[in-house]
Amino acid sequence: MSPSALPAARDRLRIAIQKSGRLSEPARALLASCGLSWRESRDRLFCYGESLPVDLLLVRDDDIPGLIADGVCDLGIVGRNVLAEQGSQRIDDAGSVKYREWRALGFGACRLDIAVPDSWEWSGSAQLRGKRIATSYPALLGAWLREQDVVADVVPLSGSVEIAPRLGQADAICDLVSSGATLAANQLKPVLTLLQSEAVLAGPAVPFVDAREELAALLLRRLDGVLRLKDSKLLLFQAQRQTLPALLKLLPDAEPPTMLQVDGADTLALQALCHGAMTWQRLEDLKLAGARGLMVLPVERMLA
């Protein structure tokens, strides 16, 4: 069954994700951690939700914003860069973009950078005036150039942007950068960042008005719980009451702790949900400040 042949049922939620690529497996793993499971169609383009009425469409990432805007799917997991690039193409009758970013998802981090040849002595954006800039993001680059009052020639390319200066197609580039290794291999250096990107959950700009609203709210609650727990640990320890102010200063990322009196008025047993990394050094600092019997436990699930 192809996505275009799907029935227009409005009591099920459809989420589009990348069929293959760097966001595909992390997206499926994240949704699975929210308790979702699916049965795949023969062509592996559609996954029918079994644990909840939440189905998956497996598509090209560039197609996801359009599928949301056209109502073919309800939500999508896509790079912020793709969502932003297509925003100017997806305007409703009121002049507003038809979709918006609902949640940042914490994986697939990269940035959209201006990069120039290593031989350039970079002096600022004005240096790009009259230059040719190759990019796969002409809308974002064009908007940035207008903001900077820089007139330059935008050279749209669909791939291999980083070799454009070596081929004589451009003087500089605007491209996604993760580690920077590809830029270095092509004798380029990043000089400006236009956009910090990562995988995001995108959805319509207006609320759902049927059963999908409740399903979307349920999904968001679970996503928030999963994302909040990614680096979270439950910390258990005992301490004297007078050491509590110093100990709490060492736990700025913790929820307000639960405290129980253990031995008389001065000894307390505490448990605190901490959302940052609980390193050995951090435990040593807590011990020096008066904590004892420190125990760090994993947290499997949390629902606010």
C-alpha cells in the first residue's frame, strides 16, 4: 500500500520519518522507546501502529515538510535545516507557514555554515559581496544575505557542495557541517553559522480538531519523559541536616529532593532525580560536602 492510497482516517495519527539515512534509525528507536510498535507493509513504506493508533510513513526527508503541509501525514521527524529551508514554500492563505517545530529531539546535530577557502583572510560577511556561493539551501542563504545587506550570487547545488570552489563553480559555500572533516579535506574553513540544526518533531501550525489531538498530546508526554530521562539518574544518599545547603548547590540540575528523617532530627535520607551526568568526580564532591552512602540508580521511565 502506497502512502497516497491510505484511507483518510482521522482517528489515527500518521508520523513521517526518513526511510533511510542518518535520522532513520534514531527516529524509530525514539518512537519505540515511547511504547510504539508497528507492523510493516510489504513495500516497507507504511508501518501500521499496533500498540497505539499511530502509523509511520517511511519517506525521503525532503518530502516530510510537504507531507505535513498537505495533510498527508500529521507529524514528522526531520532536520530543522530541511524544515526551515522549505518554510517559504509552505505558506497558507493567511501568509503563515503551515507547519512548525514541536520539539527538538536531541540527535542528528549539525550546523549550516558559510565556509571559505583556507587561503582567505576572513574579515566578515561584507567579504562575500559579489562572490558566488554554492549551497543546497538557497532559501536560507538568500534570506541571510538579505539580512546582511550583501549582494552575492547564490549557486544552487543538490550535492557535493564542498568541491564547488575547487571546480571553479563558486568562491565559497554554504553547507551542513558536523565534524568539519569534509571541509578540511577540501581546503575549506567554516567562518559563520547560519543555523544550528538537529532532528525535530514537526507538526501543523494549528491544533488538531479530532481524535488526533489526544493522540498527539499522549505522544508528546511520552517524548518529553524519554528525552528528560536521557541523562537522568536517581541519586540516593544520607546527610546531616546542616550540610544540606552545600549539597544542594552541587545539584543544580536536580528536581527538589524527597527527604525523610532517619536518626533523630539531624540525619536525613534523600533521593533526588538528577538530569545531568553523574560522574565519579561529582560523587566525590558530594561526599566531601557531607553526603554518605551515595547510590546512583538508572531511571527507566518517567511520566510527569
